[in-house]
Amino acid sequence: MDRGCCDVGPWAKHAKAIAFLSKSECASLYESAARATLPLLSSGGGRTLEMILSEEQTGQLSEIFTPTVKRETDRLYGKDVASATFVHYTSAETALKIIREKRLWMRNATSMSDYREISHGHDTLVRIIGQNDRFNRLKAAVEECASGTYAQAIEMFDKNWADTLFNTFITSLSEHDVKRENQHGRLSMWRSFAVDKPRVALTFSIPKASKITERLSLIFAPVRYADDAQMADEFDAVIKNIEANKAMLCELDPKLLHGFLFTMLLLAAVTVKHPGFHEEREWRAIHGPYRWHSEIMEQYITVEPVFGVPQRIYKIPLDASAVPGVEDLEFSRIFERIIIGPSAYGSVMEDAFIRALLASGVKDAHSRVVISDIPIRP
């Protein structure tokens, strides 16, 4: 039996010891968690969850288990806002590939600028769960509804931490202030990304609801810039939410409850950053190919050199002609503009990007390419 996907993690002392899980067993557990929660967290109102829960219940569960996701989504999109503007800062070379291919790149979390990002989130989570009897309080709140569900979620998260660490792929986007940043971009971002290369910012109008995200097995969630105290406050709030909504939660299928718990822990690990990075205003599209398999995403895996480092890349398809159902994420539909960062070759790149955009179906490309004149050295 192949037992390569599981490993004992730092919470093993808290949970009842069980045998290592095989890959197929891990996949089965991941499947139950994904089918329970992906439609909720992807903002898609996906078909699987709609069959089980009403729209009102979906909102309530998001507010209970992932209050930050719910709060930030409501803040950014509002009640009647169909889409919000995000920006992707990247090298000019990568941006050209994104436009030509109509694919948004997802890189392994361990190869990002701060390679310890997910480890930082995990370490924070372990510390705050172990404080003030928080582990047992959370367990007691959940177990009253479904005995064994909490232990299963903890064991699943703990034993598969290596998979989470090494097989989580992320696309980073930032909230974009159209009024203040549409012409020049954001100074702190120009200083942080691809500083030794020509760089650009691609802005997109991302829809609030897109059912294709379930088929792509993507979660779209805000990054939390929090220290231990802030994360502890959030978990205490989740415990109170569970206690206050036991009547509703006890009516849920235990698999759903398990799924929400697991995804709550996962997001706590993969979307927490040091408060010092707060200016980024980052949101993450997250894909775990072994946690949440997607036949579509498996078709768009390549090996690419990024800053000289060859690596596996998953590419989110933004091409409606190639992937049925992706119409609301079609590149020419969601693309808004490209801001060329400080460079000695701004005019040359402007011409090149206009031509690339026209070839990708962006009809008014000439009006969508601007050169930032922000006064920093290129």
C-alpha cells in the first residue's frame, strides 16, 4: 500500500492516534471536504452545495467558520456588486505569456517571494490552537453535534500537512484602487516585485460568482495580515459562532461539518501573513491538485523557468474557446488594463502589449495600456 501522502504533524499529541492513511484514503477524505466547502469558498454558489443548502444557510456557514472571508467579500463586493477590480503585478515577460496564452499562472507556494509564507501561517495556527485550552473548547463545541468529526478534521489536516506545504499552488492578486492607482500603480508593489526586470500590472474585473471555479477546484480568499493575538481573537469568535448556532449545525450532514472545519484550518494556514505586508491587500486563488482534483486544471500543467528556476506551473484557463463554461472568466471579458511600470523601455513595451492584446481579442487595446510615470528608478 502506498502511504506517501500522509505524515504525522505537530497536533498528533492532541488527536487520537490512527494508522497512516493510504493515498486513496486521503483522496476520499479530501473529496468529502472539497465537495462540502469548495462551492462556498469559491464564491461560486456551486451546484453541489446548492443541492444541499439554501443560499441563506450558505451565508450563515461562511459567517460561522470563515468570518474573515465573509466579511472581506461583503466589504469588497457589496450587496449588489457583480465584480471587483484586482491587479496582478508581475514581470513584463510573464505578463506577455499570460496575454498570449490566456492563462493565469499558479506557482507553488514554496517558490513565492516569501518562501515561508505557508509555514508562517501553520506555525501561527498551531500556537494559537494550543493556547487557553482553545483546542478542547473548539472540539467540545463541534462534538456535541457530530461525535468524531473534529478529530477527523484535525487528523486529516495534520497528517497531510506535507502535501499542503509542497503541493499548494497560488495566484496572488491585490485589491486595486481604480481612482488612485489606475494610472501609476502602487509604489510599494513596484518596489517589491521583479525589481531587476521590466514589470507591469495587469488589472482584472473578477466576478463575485463564477460556477466554473468549482470545476477548476479553486478557492478565492483574502489574505489575513494578523499576529498571534489577532488570529486568537478570530478563532475565539469562531468557537462562539459554533456555540451560538448549534441548532443549525447539528442538522448538517457530518461530512459537511467535517468539510467546513478542515477548510477553516486550511485557510488559516495558507492565507495568513505578517502584518507588515498589509499594504499588499492580497487575495489568493488557491489550488491543491491532490486535495481537490480538477480534470480541467490537469490539462494545463507546464514546466516553466521563473526567474531562472524551472518549476511546475498550473495555469487557470481564461479562454472560453478552449474550455466550455469559462465564459465569465474569458480574458478579453475580465481584462481591464495594463500599467507598465518604471522602465527605460516604456514606449517599446506599450507597442508590444497593444499588439498582444489585440491578438487576444481585446478590441480597444490602445486605450487600455498606460505607462506609469511614478518617479522611482527603473
